[in-house]
Amino acid sequence: MTGNFKVQDLTNEQVSSKTQTRGRLVLLLIVAFFALPLLLVMLMHHFDWHPGGSSNGEMIAPARKLDIHSVLLDVSGQKLSPDIWQDKWSMIFVADQCDKRCEESLHNMRQIHVSMAKDSDRVQRIFISAEQGFESLHEQYPEMLIINKPRDEVEMLAKQFDLSGQPAVGGQRIYLVDPLGNLMMSYRPDVPAADIRKDLVKLLKYSWAG
């Protein structure tokens, strides 16, 4: 009887050991699944690596972490979450009033977004302006987030997109922010929408983040 108990105890220990080993393996796989894409994005920033060997935009190196440390409201007066950049790639345009060039850029951003098809849920469009009176723009682009309140806080946010002394307001650039909240790329107003789309397709292909 004693021998049988020892065999049974040993078997239980083996089963427990296998279960623990399997649990650790599953945990490591989960960590790798979520960590690797984020690591890839960070390495892209650090080594100024452009997927496919080329980029149609201007890489911002090192990438610039965007901070939201105050209350921001959208055009409807809804309070925005501090992690609005998280989990999605963001196409962003910064302006004061939306003139003809602004309207063209917002239209191009929508066309790019729609053309992403099954990956469109991984991308969001954001318009930043400290001015008011964008209700009609919101009706025209209901899926685009318009950040425009309060003025002082929005102006502080807009300044985070300034590049080499060039203010974002009036620069007419389209910016890309990664799912970690890093400003990583900008596009001059003369860059065709098709070229911006090519870069975005590459980024989505090579990164699981977002």
C-alpha cells in the first residue's frame, strides 16, 4: 500500500510540474504576442528604419512622445480620454481655420482611411484646432475626431507637432502617430495621398501594434 501511495504522489508531482511548465509557456507566448510589435515600433524609431527601405514622409527621430496632461474636449463638448492615441495609428492635421488646403488634406485623409479596407479599424483621423465653429465639418466627417476645446490646452497640444521651428499651425502637414502615442512621421502638403497610403500600408503590415 505504501508503494502505491508513493507512485501516486510521484504521478501528481509530475502532472503538477507539467501544468506549471505549460502555464509558464502560455504566459511567455502572451507576453511575446503583445510585446514584440511594440518593440518593433520602438526599434523602427531608434534606428530610423523605414519599412521597405524607403518612406515618402519625413521621419521624426527620435520619435516624440505626445503628452495629454489636461482636459481636452471634442467639437461636441465631450471629454477626451488621455489615451486617445493608444491602440490605433493616427493621421492628424493641425490648423486654425480650415481653408481650401485644409479641406483638401482632410478629404485625402478620409480617402486614405477608407482605402485601408479591413485595416481601417486600426487607423483614426484627428483634426486639431483651437478655433471654434466646426460643426459643419463634423457633419461632413462624422468619424473624424475634432479636438478644439479649451483654447489654451489645444494650443499646447498643437505645439507638440512643431518641427524645427516650423509651427504646426499653418504648416499644412499631415502627421502620423503610432499606437504608443509617438509622433513619428510628417508629410509636406505636396506629398500625394497615394504615397502617404503606401507608407501607412507598410507600417500596418510590419507592426502588430494598433
